[in-house]
Amino acid sequence: MEMSGERRIEAPRATVWQGLNDPEVLRASIPGCETVERTGDDSFQARVAVKLGPMAAKFAGKVQLTNINPPESYTIGGEGNGGAMGFAKGGADVALRELGPTTTLLTYNVKAQVGGKMAQLGARLIDSTAKQMADQFFDRFAAYVSTPAEPAAAPASQDAPATPRPSHEAVLPEGTVPTPAPGTEIGDSSPLERLGSATIIGAGLSEHAGDKPPGMEGGQQPVAPRGYAPPRPASQPAALSVLSLVPTEIFGLPLTFWGGTLIWLVLLVVLFLRG
């Protein structure tokens, strides 16, 4: 079986080279791989579960790296035993070419042979399965080592329009005069006078609208419309007294009547006791 191809990987060549020699990256990238362990500076051992048509088996294999030329190329050689399923052995030449600071072109040429029951399945099924596993490996490997894309810059936010605020000084149209706030007695005020009142209140010049007519600027006396009556001040509650709790009448008779009656009864009792 022979197979060759190339893959464009969005990562620096040094990063791709490091990934090809990292057991954890290889374990995450090889389809069906259970373990990858480094046994030396240039050797690994792995355990992989493979499904080939109607047959499935687990292969334990050893990998040896030769012709190492970091970070440009090396040669992979190895063999695996799948028990009753058969065996596989072969090698691959891997080369890395730098296309840019963050782009690498990986090319590979694979030669392998299989024996045992696997060989009975036919070369076409073996080749298609090997091609599928190679595609899955490079897809995973590229996703693992690729440089993450920088997030797109957020569009510059346009300044929100300033919230209009009332001016500190009311500007009244010519011919208008301040009048009481809406909701108070306005008498016979003209529409221009009412407009003047609304303008002053909207500008924040009247702190207690409706309590009193707003004054004119420049020290002038306030001008009240005809019919305006200033609100009466709230009356203070009267102080409570103990005498206010004493009733002035009992059963419709004044207290003086009951007091005199009580005195006469006391005198009669005293005279009776002495006699």
C-alpha cells in the first residue's frame, strides 16, 4: 500500500514540528488511539483500536524516528501486531515547508504492508480505510496546533447623542410673563402667560410648582394672574390638654348641677350620722 499527500496548516513550522514529536498531541490526533508513550528521544510505543470493514482489533505497535532534520523533516518507521487480525508495518517520510510566519505545508509519503486476516479483505478496502484515517489524523492535528484566529476588532462605537438638559436660565418668547404652574388656579391668564409658566418650570426655575407664583428675573415683583388665590398655610395641630378630656355634661346636665347635688348628699349623710 502506498499513499501520499500534503496539508496546509495554519501554524508556525516550529509549532508543527513540536506537535509531531509530542506524545499527547499524537494521542489526541490518531483515530482510535488509546495511549502514546515516549520510550526514547526518537522512539514511541502506542496502542490503537482499528476497525477495518467487518473486522475490529487493537494494535500494539512501536515507532522509530530516523533521518531527523529539525524542524524540516524525518522518517517514521514502525510495526504493529493485532493478534488474530494480522499485522502491519511500514514507514513514512514527513517534510515541513514554511509558507509564511504562521503557515506550514506538511507533505508525506507512506509505504506499508499488511498480513494475516487483514490482507484477505482486499487492497481497495485497506487503501480507503487508511486514507480515511489519514484525513482524520491531519484534520485533528491541524486543529490542535493551528494558531487561533485573532478576534475581530469590535466596531468603533458611535458616541451616543447627549441627553438634552434644561437650561439654568429660562428664555421666554417676547410678550410672555410667568404664571402659576399647571394644576393651580390660573384665572383669566392668556395662552402666552401659560406658555411662560411652562417654560420656567421646564427649565427647573420653580422648585415648588403650584405653591406660589414664580417670580420674575432681575428682582421684579411677581405678576399673578387675575383670580389667583395663594394657598393657605397648613394649620398647626392644637396641643392636647388633660382638661379637654373632661366632659362638660353628664346625661344632658351640666357639671355644676352634679357637683351641687353631690355636696348636698354629703351634708345629709353627715347630719344623719350625728343625729
